[in-house]
Amino acid sequence: MAGSERRGPGLAARRAAAWAVSESEPESEPEPHGPGAAAATTATGSPPAAGPADSPPAAGPASRPRRRRAPGEAAARRRERERRKEQEALEKRRRREAAAAWRLLRPERCLRLMEVCADPGLLKDPGSDAWVKVLSSLDCKYSFEPQAIPCSITWRRNVPSAPSTPDGPMVKTEEEKEVLVLVEPEDFLKRLFSLTQSFVNAPSASQPDLNQVLPLAGLEGSSTKTYSLAVVGLDAYRRCNREQGRQRARSPGKQSPSSQPGPELAMTREEILEALVVLQLWGNTEVLFLDTWQEFGQHVSALTKAIAKRPYKRQLESQELPFCTAGAWASGVRVEKDGTGLWQVWKRQIQQFNRVSPATAAAIAEAYPSPSLLLQAYEKCGTEDEKRLLLSDIPVKSDISGKDRRVGPDLSRRIYLFMVSTDPDLVLDLST
């Protein structure tokens, strides 16, 4: 107790001094930092002393004032986002439609869009079943309906349009410009004879009257069409009439005026060719001579396929590099790290020469599997003639005829010049 009494007055004095200082001139105490300060605050139950009331809080990222937006700025941003979304959706839809249209133009699908429209008069001949059978084997539609020109064939393309209905896609029909007209041999010779007679009577500088061969003056839209004529059995018809003429010559007394041959049968081959040239140059009309109805059906089939592939080829030509098309024949040969594929590259290089078949290129590549081996073989030759004819006796196996043939001296010479010549302007092919 005596010790505590001695400490009492000193402690009271120090407390009085502290209160005296705080009442005379208050000093700012440092703010507590760290977890110890937080614990002290909790223990005492009172927060640390705040600064003066008029001092602003310290600036920092959390206390940065937010910029006020204009009244219509949020709505404008929302409209811009919606516009961008609509534009992106429209662009995606256009790409899908373009891809769908391109798929329809592919060669394996474009034939399904075609429709062959034949005149019913083509079915009158007994042999017409042969060409109808060929037509039915195609992967396309065909119908028999009256045409503007009797015994003619036209083509239609049924293309699904982009906007489609809920029931199905809308189909747009396009008329093709090709028209194939079948002409009987007797009628064809009479028309050609009339055309040749107009040459004699008309002045030399005048245009021949082609309506005598193919009357198109009264047809609507004939200027935008491309016409071609097909004649089946012309040679057989002429042979038959020549034989009948010989029989009439043997028995002149039994002839009747109606059995006399017409002047068109006396036309020579040169006169017929002259009339065909006039049709080609002045009327852009091609004439095709066929022997059987089977050949006529094959011609219709080939013409249908060519018309069907026309949009696809036109689309390829409009591209920047139309020769770079998809397909195994146009793609390059992959060469592995171990050298696999180099032989195929060497064979394709040989095949790039003019008039070189895949079988010929394969035969040369098998005899000399690389360009270096071919150069070594040239070095072993003694004379220039021996070098030029080094490849001429290599046998080539033909898959079509089954007969073996040779590479030949011409191709052997061209490959030799290509391998050893240093002249960039040297013409390898003498036939060009």
C-alpha cells in the first residue's frame, strides 16, 4: 500500500498534464494502421478521431465521380447495338442463300433442275422410242407439249428462288435459248435446194433469205434464240433414192409423172456444204447429221448436260482464279517427308507437255523415276541423236484399245530439249 500511495501522485500529475495540453491546443493524432489498430478500436468501442469536418475525402479509384450521360445517349447506344445485330443477321442470311444457290449449280445437282420440252411430233416415227429411252435415263424431267416450231426441242430450268413459302420453296422457271429442230431428210434437201436457188437469183452483196430453210419471221423472240438442225438418216435416204433412180432407168416405160425424182436429189455434196456454210455464217445455225435415232438421243443428252452446267461454268469464270477449281485433278500432289509423292509430281510434269496422255507420262516416269536419273541417262549417251531418241522406244500400254504403242521420237525430242536447253524462248512443239 505504501508503494501504491507513492505512485499515485505521479500518475495523477501526468494525467492532469495530458488534459491540460488537450484543452489548450489540440494536436492531431496519427491514424491507426494495420490489424492492431482495428483491434484497439474494437476494444475501446469508439472509432478513431475524424479529421476536420470541411476536409474532403481522399481521392481514389473507388471514389471517382461517375460521368453523367446525356438524356438520349443510352437509347442511341441501344439502337446502334440492335442495328449491328440486324446487319450481322442479314449478312449471315445472305451467305447461307449464296451457299445454297452455289450448291444447286454444282454439276452433280444442276441436271435435276432441267426440263426437256419436246414436241409431240417427234413421236410419230417408229424409231423414236430409242431416243426417248436415252432421254428417260437422264436425271432430269422431260415432257411432250406443242412447241412454236414443229418437231423441235426446248429446255427449261426450274430454279428455287430465295424467298420461300411455308409450304415449300418457290420455283422460278427460266427459258433457255437453245432450240433443236428435227428435219426430215426429204424436207431438208428441198429447203437447201430453195436456198441455193436464191443464191443464183439474188445479187452477190445481198443477204440470203434463210427463212426458206427455217421459217422464223413470225415467231416471237426468235432473235434471242440459238437454233440448230438435226437430220436423221440423210445418207440412207439419198442412197435409197439413187437405187430407185437406177431401177427407173432400167425400166423407163413403167415410170409415172409422180414418180419422177425432184431436183433436190440432184444436189452434189459440194452444193450441200456450200449451203451449210451460208447457214452457219449468216444465220448462226448449225446442222448435225445423224444416222440413227439412238445417236439423236445421245446428242439430246449431251446438249442437255451442257446447258445444265452453263451457270456453274459461268460462275467459275467470274472468279479471280477460275482455273483453281475443286477436284482431285486440279489439286496438287502431297509430298511426304520420306519422299512419297515425288514420283506423282514427276509424272504430272511430263503430262503437262502438249498431246501427252496419262498413260504415256506414267510409262516415262516408270522408266526414269526422277529427273536426275533422266539427266544421268542423257550424259551416258554418245551423240545428240541418241539423246533425242532416248525415250522414243518406251512402250505405252493403252487401256482403250489394248494395243501397245511407243512414246515416239517427237515427244522424246521435246522432253530432251526441255531438260537440257538454256534458251527460255525455245519452241518445243514444232506443230504450233
